[in-house]
Amino acid sequence: MSLKIGFFTKASGRADTAVAFVWTGGKLGPAAEKLDRQCGGLISFHLKNQDKFTGKKGQTLVLAASPKMPWLRIVLAGLGEADKLDALGCETSGGKLYAALAGAGAEKSIFFAEDGKTKGGVDAATGAAHIALGAKLRSYRFDKYKSKNKKGDDKNGGLASIAIQMPAADRAAKVYKKLDAVAQGVFFARDLANEPPNVLYPESYARIIKKELAPLGVKVDIIDVKQLTKLGSNAHLMVGQGSARPPCTVVMRWNGGKKGGKGPLAFVGKGVTFDTGGISIKPSAGMEDMKFDMCGSAAVVGLMKTLALRKAKVNVVGIVGLAENMPGGHAARPSDIVRTLSGQYVENLNTDAEGRLVLCDTLTYVQREYNPRLIVDLATLTGAIVVALGAEYAGAFVNDDRLWDNLQKASKATGEKLWRMPLDEAYRKAMDSAVADIRNTSTTGRDAGSCTAAGFLERFIDDNRPWAHLDIAGVAWTKADKPTSPKPAPGYGVQLLDRLVADHYE
Ligand code: BES
Ligand code: MN
Ligand code: ZN
């Protein structure tokens, strides 16, 4: 059951729960005041006689209604200080509000809002639309393998609808329509991340992508083993050679922009559908999390869905390198040497450093084939980035200040945090092999493991090509719910990249 969201100027349908927005200091706007009067002063009574809920951003308070009121409960939602509220703050509040409503057992809710503009920059319509987006994003559930939930007997699964009643309903609905495209892309990315690896493996993944995106107008091409072999994408092939599930590459093109002119924007994703480590096998504790080793690719695929749904006026190529990293009789051995698509030879010293092997050929391919004006790759590439930045920030390695500037702005606007990390000649050199051109692990061991991984990738990027490598290993899945994403997989990157495209390249 997916959460229904609607905007209305007049009362429409029944609700069991009414929501009033409250500003810091317990201040009520006209819509909340009206609700307060309808409830015989219930809201102001509580604001006056308790001091826990003060209207701070993200706070909520559930009140039980009394027999004469048309609702079962009234929920107060804090929005903080009016002149500090921005779109992202609205999303966070909307997400927390969803959690409070679902937790209280609400099934149908109605939000009352008014017109006006805060000094922080959001007008009421935009604010309401972003609150709705926050709620929608938080409402995501992955329950297709829970046979019981189909009957709707999950306690937290009952919130079916949010009706937002406000004078500017039409404008809010228009803003929300674009935002819903973002939510759909994020949900797709989350669905892909959550699928178990016996269901989602390179071939099935490619099929799912095509089935979902082709009807939306995205051109989807699957490059299979035969074609990868002919091309010479041997590093990518090497990662998949220990698995019974053959690797492949999926190219997705969205051409909503002008013909000619600069090349497309390219987004590249690591799609290792399961990473056992290969012959350099990982310890079994926690290995199950390696089903998320395709989250970079999921972000790219989700982005393509969003761009198509909102008919973005831009030319984009999304490309994901898919493989399953398994040990086995055909698997690569530590010390194997492979000729990459670029012509450079790589010594595979640790088969668990497989992401870079998939990415190097995918990066070479996209540059040769599409001459993109910039590249952003996303990958759950190193455990070292988790050590450095934890679950808070993704690491961003960027060879172009302008691209970094744009990424940073998109990051601030969406709350998908990025921390810039260094690219350096020394890190590239650390990947010099004694017997081949490049090795896939650093001569400096584990030191600066994320930086040397980026140094490896940089050796496959053309001179003067703006490029950003986002190491998302720490943020691709979380142990706890976040305001706008239930655990585990937030679909990190879809919102960030969509914003990057919308604000700087459309
Ligand atoms: N997929 C892992 C990185 C990873 C680790 C992501 C933990 C999320 C959480 C990657 O393929 C990997 O195994 N990297 C190795 C590289 C090393 C062998 C040079 C790592 O980080 O240990
Ligand atoms: Mn690995
Ligand atoms: Zn991996």
C-alpha cells in the first residue's frame, strides 16, 4: 500500500487524524488557530500546560480528541522558526511527522496549512509540497517478502493518505508533482538495494532496469559477456568470472536536451550485486551487507527514472557495471594480470578490491563512446571511507572545482552530505605495480585506502575531463531510521544527482 497525497482548498473526505503546524514558542498560524477553535481550545490548552512540545522543528505531539470533535486525534507538528525554515527543513519535518502519525495508528490524515512566505525562502505551497515529500520518503516500505503484511496487519503500516488543505493547494500540487518524480526514483533505488542477491544478479538486474525505464522513454542497452569480451572489458569480466551469474553493463540514455552542443552528463555506478571478496574472501560476519554493494548503480538507475518522469531538459547517459564477486574454480587469483579496456595492465593483488576493476572499464567505455562533458561515479568502494567519515558523509574526490562547487550546492539543498577528499599524484603513484602498469591495492597498504582507490580510478580518466568519484560505502545503508528514510537503504544519491542536474545543467 503506498501513501496517497492530495492537496485541496476545501474539506474533502474523512480523516481520523488532523495535523496542525506550530512555530517555535507555540505560535499558531491562522489554519492552526481555526483548528484549535474547532477543537474547543484543545491545542492551546496543551501548548500552555506542558513544556515538552514547543514547536521546535521536527517535534511532534499526539493529542487524543474528545467525542464532539470530527477526528480521533490531533497531531501537532513543529516547524521551528519561520524565518529559518527552508525546503530541506520541511522535508525533515514531514518525515518525522509521518513517523509520528504512523506510530499513533493514524490511517487517514488531514493537514491544515495557510498561505504566506517565510523569510527563509519557502512560500506555503513549496513548503507544503516538501513536507509531503518528506512524509512520502519516510513512508517507504519493502515488504514484498512478508506474506502477512499484504493484509495490512502491520502496526506501522496503516497510514494510507495525507490530505493537505490550504488556499494555495493548486500551486502546492504542481510543485509536488515534480517532487513525486524524485520520490519514485528514490523508491526504485531502494527497491533495488533491498532485493536479495539470489533475486537481483547482473542479468536479472539488467532486465528489471529495462522493464522499468524503457516505457518511460529511456533508451536501455545491455552489453552482455559476449560484447564485453569483444570490446576488451577484461577487468570487468574478471570480477564476474568466479560466478555462475555472468556480468554485464547497462547503458541508459535520456535525451531530453538539445541535439548537438556539449556531450551528455555521465553518471556511472558500481553494481556488484554481491561481494564475497572472491578468493580474497571476506569474513562471514556481516557479509550479508554486501548485497548493498550495488548501491552506486542503484542511485544512477533511480536518477534515470526521476529524470524521465519529470522530463528533464538535459542529455544524460547513465551506465552501470554489474557483476557478482564470487570465489570458485573460475575465479581470479591474487596476482592475476588483466588487460583493461583502456589498454593499461592491472595486477589483481586482492580480489576483494573488485569495484575499481568494474569501474575502470566502465569509465573507459563511457568516455570513448559518449565523450561526456563531465562524469560522476558512485560506488560503495572502500571500507576505509567508513572509517574516515562513518554513516554521515560520502567522500567526494573531484578533479574540477566548478563541479565540486555544484555538487556541494546540491548536497546542501538535499541533505545528502558530501565531504571533499584529496586526489594526489602520490595516491596515483601508490598504485604502481612492479610487474604491470597498475595494481589494484596500494603499495602503502591500508593507509589512505579511499584516496588510493580514487587514485586508481583517476588513472582511467582522460586529461581535462571533469570527474567526481563519490565513495558511498558509509552512507549506502544505515542501521537506524532517518527522518526521510526508514532503514536500511536510503537510496543515497538520487536526490543529490537530480538536484545537481536540475540546478546546474538543465
Ligand atoms: N565493497 C567493498 C567496500 C565496502 C566495505 C563497502 C565495507 C561497504 C562496507 C569493496 O569491494 C572492498 O572490499 N574494498 C576493500 C578494498 C581493499 C581490499 C583494498 C576494502 O575496503 O577493504
Ligand atoms: Mn570487495
Ligand atoms: Zn565491493
